[in-house]
Amino acid sequence: MVTVTANERGYFDGELREIGASFVVPDALWNDEERRPKWASLSRGGAGGARIVRPKTGETDGAAEIPEDWQSLTAAERKALARAISGEPAPNARDADGVIAAEIERRAAEAGSGDNVSTRMPGNGLQEALGLLPPDWVAPSAS
């Protein structure tokens, strides 16, 4: 994930981004120069502002618990949390904050996708894997 800043007003991921707004763009989209938002540029945070967030190998999503008041943690605690999220050490507190913020946005985007356990229909998971809704009717039999 790459953290970028809007240079102009523009839509990304279904939301209108105002000038100066920071948001996260997936690596595959940012690396494709034809598809990336032309009205956004890498954040001024330097190399840390455009850190790639990678979960540690062998861990599932959400393995690192991010507290609600993570900004009030000490610099060492934020760096440790960033390392737990990305698997890479953060050289300073600003880079750690960027990693944590990107992970929070990624989790919020996943939560907003509607993939909630309480709304899932029973079945073999094929409809959900294809991104389709299960039918609300049953086809009449041919007999």
C-alpha cells in the first residue's frame, strides 16, 4: 500500500478526495501508470510515507491489535506495533505512524466491503468467492 496526497479534487475508491487529503492506494494500481490517479502524488513523508504494508508470513489478517488511542503510545511502542504489522522495522516514529495509519485504512476498507459474518448466506462459498449474491428464488423443475 502506498500513501498518497491529492493535488486536486478527485474520486478514488468511491469517495471524493479533497486537495491535501492523504489516502492509501494499492501497490498494483500505483505501479500501473495508466490506472493510477493522476491528480495524486506520493506523500511528503519521504520513503516512510510510501511504505508497503505486508503482513508477516504465517500470520492471519488482524494478528496485530491496534488500540483506539495508538497515537498516544510512546515512539518505541508505535515502532514495535508497526513492525508487528509490516514485518519490517520502522526506522523512526513518523514511518511507524504511516504504517499504522495505512493498516487502519486497509482494515476499514475491508470492513466496508460488506463481508460480514452475520450477513453471509449458508452455502459452499462459491457465490461469495465470485462476488455474486445468492439467488433469491429457485428455478422451477422441468418435470
